[in-house]
Amino acid sequence: MRRTLLLVVVVLSALLLQTTVFSDVRLLGARPELMYLLTIVFAFLDGPSAGAVTGFAGGMAQDFLLDQPKGITALTLTLLGYGVGMLRQYVVSPSPVFPVILVGGGTFVGVLFYGIVSFLLGQLDVSVLYLIRVAALSAVYNAILTPLLYPVLRRAIAGSRSKRVVRW
């Protein structure tokens, strides 16, 4: 129950921040993508199933809130969350810089995937160079935000885990 409540509160907070505060923060057509950051952090800290669930919930919420074509963001974030969660098993001892690099790289790949799927479905009509530039700038924005949000999310996820009770 705590886990579900945490997910709802974090997704709604990220959507609220993205649509109000970060909607005006644009540089060369790109803006920070908080849902990508959130999905990557959840997947890295909790594994592929938590990443996929977070990605799907956040993607569907973003699609419905922002009146985007339904399902493209959810598909992108679900696959991204599962992929990052699977990558987690290969990380032995992460450095403090690793989450920043992971969020930047994951955001870049996720935004590119979203753009390619949108283009294939006829929802996007931009050049490849523009798409790569937007993906790179969104990755940089998310990498800058990671040191601020990663400790908060890590503490919230750790606090929402159920405590094991051992009875004798």
C-alpha cells in the first residue's frame, strides 16, 4: 500500500512540476523530461518490474494529461524502465556519478525511441538532426537535475519498502 501511494504521489508531483515549472524552461526546443528521470531512478533502485510499472503509470498519466497520442510515452517509458532495471544487475559498485550518467544516457535513448515511434506512426514531422539535438539537450537537463532529485527519490523508495518482521 505504501509503495502504491508513493508511486502515485511521485508521478503526480513530477507531472505537476513538468507542466508548470519546467514547461517554460526550454532551450533550443528541448525541456527536462521528469518522467524519464523518475522511471530510470525507480528502475535502477528497485529493478526491472518497478521500472516498468513506474514507466507505464507515468507514461499513461503524461499521455492523458498532455493530450498526446495515447500509449507512445507509456510504451517508451515501460521499455526504458525494464531495460535500465535489467542493466542494474551488472552494476557492482556504483559511483556517485553513475546515476547522472545513467539518467543522461537513458533519457537520450528514450527520447530518440519516442521520436522514432512517433515518426513511424505519423505523429511527428521533424528532421533527424532536430530529434537528436532535442534528445541530447533533454539528456543534459535530466543529468543536471539528477543530483538534486536522486537522493530524495532514493530515500522515499527506501522508506516505502516493507519492513521484514522476524518472529521467534
